[in-house]
Amino acid sequence: MTATDPALTALAQGWCALSLLHGRIEARIERALQSGHGLSVREYSLLDVLSRQHDGEGGHLQMKQVADAVVLSQSATTRLVTRLEDRGLLARYLCPTDRRGIYTDVSEAGLKLLAEARPTNDAALREALDEAAENPELAPLVRAMRSLNVPT
């Protein structure tokens, strides 16, 4: 493919549209979570990911898995965990079977804040998608996203 290849141009335009949609959604959710709950999108995402852990085989995530889930580097994830731990929203403890491993669990206060913030997150997401659906460039992406049946 060359730089003027129509398929490449269409792919680049699609990527730009996807990036634009993501940015608009994230900005809308960020404003809503910050003003309503004092949480950033990343903090909310981390609490959400960690709240889905469970006891038993494969139930707890290693920090690398958490970092991948919230799309941050391991060092940025560690800093984020520390900030939320300092706020009493998370707790860290050593893995009972491997003393080198550290687990992170959401505290009761973190679960409460997450439950309070979830409707705000969901409403901001719906609003951002509704607004984006009015943009002809973004409408196909919104339709594709809405067609996903992703379990929560």
C-alpha cells in the first residue's frame, strides 16, 4: 500500500473517527465523575476492574493484568492504586500462596463509591453516544458499539 492508497486513507479516517469518539466519551464521563463523585475515569475504571475480582482460581488479578485492563503502564497503575489506597478506597495485601505477589481489593468505602458513581458513568456514556450519533462521521461507530452485547 502507498500513502495515497484509498484503503489506507479510509482506514486512517476510520481510526481518526474512533479516536474522536473515544475522546468525546471519555471527556464527558470524566466531567460527570469528577463533579459528582471526585473520581477520574481511570480511578473509576480501576475500582470497577478490581470489584469484579473473586476468590478462587484465577480470581485475583496481578498488577500487570490490572494495568492492561485500565490501559496504563504498570508504574502508572501502581501510582493510581496508591492514591486510591490513601483515600481508603483500596487495600493491598500479600498473596497467601506467593509472598512475592501483591493483591489489591476494593474496600467497602470503594464499593460504596463505585455503586454511587456507576449510574453517573452510565448516564454520561449514554449522553455522549446520543450526541455522537448525530454526527454522520461517528454514527456508524455508535451503531456498532450499541450492537455489542457485552456482559457487565
